[in-house]
Amino acid sequence: MDAIEDNHHLADGATILAGLRLASVGVWRWRLSDGRLERTNNIEAAAKAPPEAFSGALASLGRDVHPDDAARVQAAIERTLATGDPYRVVYRAAPREGRDTVWLEACGGLIHDPRDGVVLTGVRQDVTERVRGEQELASRLRQQKAIERLGSFALKEARFQTILERAVETAADVLGAPLTKILQFADSADHLVLKAGTGWRAGLVGVAAVGVDAQSQAGYTLTSPTPVIVRDLLAETRFSGPQLLHDHGVRSGMSVVIPGPGPGPRPFGVIGVHDTVLRDFTEADAEFLVSMVNIVANAARQQAAHEQRHLLLREMAHRAGNMLQLVSTIANQTFAAGADMGVARHSFSARLGSLARANYLVAQGGWTSTRVVTMLSETLEPFHGRIDFKGRDILLPPDLCFDLGLIVHELATNSVKYGALSEEDGRISVVWKLRRAGKSAEEGDDEGDGEGDDEGDCFSLVWEDLSPNAGTSSHSSGFGSRLLRALIERKWDGKITTSHANGYRFEMEMRVPQE
């Protein structure tokens, strides 16, 4: 009868152990009298192992516990041995190649066994999912607090550059990224400037340039409606990455577009975080970066609004006098002695209309840098669909853009009289570019090496009218021609080149003043 009961108890014990194994719970006993460790979560292997295989439990921690956690686990067990109090400890399992981090929780304590005496026993289970959930929650809370602090700081800080610097510092701290950056879109629209950043080599912040082509991460990000996450830059197939990242040994990263402060699709730039080791940036990390982008974009809008108010007050008085003088000049030249009054009134009305459109567009932006493509589209709106535009979405100073509106109006007027715009299906081509002074037009605006250029930029525009009739007019007499030369050559110290070899080609080039 006793034997039957013993067998019954053994069966119950085996059933319990089997259930624990199915639940991924490990059970163990360490008999203190002889140091024998029984790993009963694998009872079959334990039964076949020699007794010496189970000795020295504390010394074997290095095989089962992550090296960085071994001391903490050992301290918990030793504290239980010294005090008799139960222990509970969460730690990482020893790393294995090709396996993600595994988190384990062990708990137990000392018991008095009638047969074996004092025994240290416990259970161990996989708590990886729980730990990851707790870590993600803690990370989210930390990110939210950081966003709140950055938002409050941005509302009170007057200097925009200081806000940018605080933003990259916050991103570096919260995401643990050694390299962070904010790239601002250059007025020339051909590159991005490293406006603020942490971790980059000395002297690069403020001058380093990154291309906007799709081969750079920033350039690719400008075309992406969602955050761009890079697991391994060396294995990336969407783009190769700019030299700036490769020079700093970047392997992983994440970037998001910063919307522009004004109307239209032109962005302010890109924010990015990078690491020199492989890591997996999460969707939560991306959401955090998007929240930061919203704060930076709002600060950019506030900065632009402040500058516009300041410039508008200054320009109102200056522009009023200039406008009256320009209107007076146009009137005197248009209604010169001997002029046909009907034609003169029509010309004067058209020029005033162009003047008004240019003034409205530039004043609407508060007399700050204006988009060339918008200026040309507004000024040449009467010829919509008949003029082909080609050029980057560059910004030019307001005074230059204002005069540009008058210039293209005169070119269009000439074309209506003599060229393609006088024909039913005639078309005009307008091409513009902005290049660094000292470079040929063929050299263009390739990505620089981060060094500044004190020579400024040159703006060029080519108006091409391929109508065979356009070449019959010299375009060298009349008020329109005098106005072009007065604005381009005398006011802006520029250069005009014309050709009648195949229709009419007008090319202007002038130095862009620094605002």
C-alpha cells in the first residue's frame, strides 16, 4: 500500500513538472548540504547526469545569465542565503548568436526538506514579452514628457536657432542616438544645409551640405510621405546615403520631412537621427520624431511670421516711394509725345497690371524671399498652358522677384506682338537656375563639400521664343527694351544676351544680393 502511494505521488510530481515545462516554467532545487543542483525542468537529462555536473550553482551563472546581469542575480541569491528572505530577480539570458534578447524572471527561497535538509529552490520563466511591453511603455512616457518640455521651451524661446539646437539635443537624449541633425532647405533648392546637430565633426554644423537627389537619405526622405527608417545603411537599396553619413560610420537611422513655414509644397528641411551600430528604430520612435517635427515646423512658422512683420513695416515706406516713382516713369515713357493714345492706354494698363500682380505676390509674403516659380506663374497667368517652365523651386529676395515680374511681362508683351504668343499654337520656354559665382553654367549646382562660398550666387533666366516671326524684330528699341536694360544692367549690374539665329532667345544673368 505504501509503495502504491509513493508511486502515486511520483506520478503527480511528473505531471506537475510536465505542466510546468509546457508553460515554459523551469523548476530547480539546490541542496545546500552537498551543493547539488537539480534542474527538474529537464528531469530526463538531470537523471542521467553525474552528481558533479550539478555542483557550484553560483559559479555556473555565467553560462546561463547575461554577463552584464550575472552580478545582480548572484547578489540576489546570496542575500537570500544570508537572510532567508525570498528573492525575485529579472535578468537577461546569456546571449546566443541569431537570437533576440530573452528576459527571464526567477523567484524562490529557502525551504526545509525532511529528507535533504535546507534547500534553495525556485522557478524561472520567460518574461520577454512582459519586459518589452514595460520598456515600450516607459519609453513612450519618456518621449511624451520630452515632447512636452520641448514644446513649452519653443513657445517661450525667441531665437529660432536655439529651438533647433534644443530639438536635436532632445532627440539624441531620448533616442540614445549619437548623431542627430536638422537640415534646412537652401534658397537655391539644390542642397540642404546642416543647420543644427550633435555628434558631427567640429566645423560642419552651419556649413555642411547634403544633396537633395534621391541617392541621399535626406533627398529620399523629401519624397517620402512617411518616416524613413534604415536598418543598415551599408545594405540599403533605396539610396546610397550622402558622404556625410559614411564619413561618420553611420549604420542605422531614421529621418522625417519638416514642413515649410509658408504656403505651397516647399519643405523647411529634414530631421534625422543616426547610430553607428545596427539597431531597430521602432514605429514608436518614428512617432516621437514626427511629434518633434511638428514643434520645429510651428517654430519655423512663428519665426517667418515675426520676420515678415518686421520687414513689412520697414518696406512699406521704402516701397511706397519707389512704386510711385516707377509708375511715373512708366506713364511718362508710355504717353510720350506722338504716341497713339489708344495703344498707350492699353500698354500702360497692362504694365500696371503686371506691377500690381508682382507687388501683391511679394507683399503677400511680407517682403521676404519669394518662390520664383510662383512669381512666374502669377505674372504669366494670361498665357497659362502656353509657357513651359523648367527650374528648381528656388527663393529669391523680394526686390529681385518684384523686378523679375516686370521683366517677364515685357518679354511676354514682345512675344504677343512679334512671336509665339501671337500665334494660335505658339509656345514659349522659360528656364532658370541659380549657381554659385565662379562656376560655369555647365558645372551647375552639384553638392558641395561643406565649405562656404563668399562670392554669392548668380541667377540666370533664358526666355526662348522659337517662332520664326520672333526673329524679325530687333527687340532693341522702345520703352520695353529700355526698361529691361534699366532693371537688369543698371539696377542689378547684370548682363543681357540676345540671339535671333532661331527665333528669339533672351538670356539674363545677375548676382543675387545677400539678404
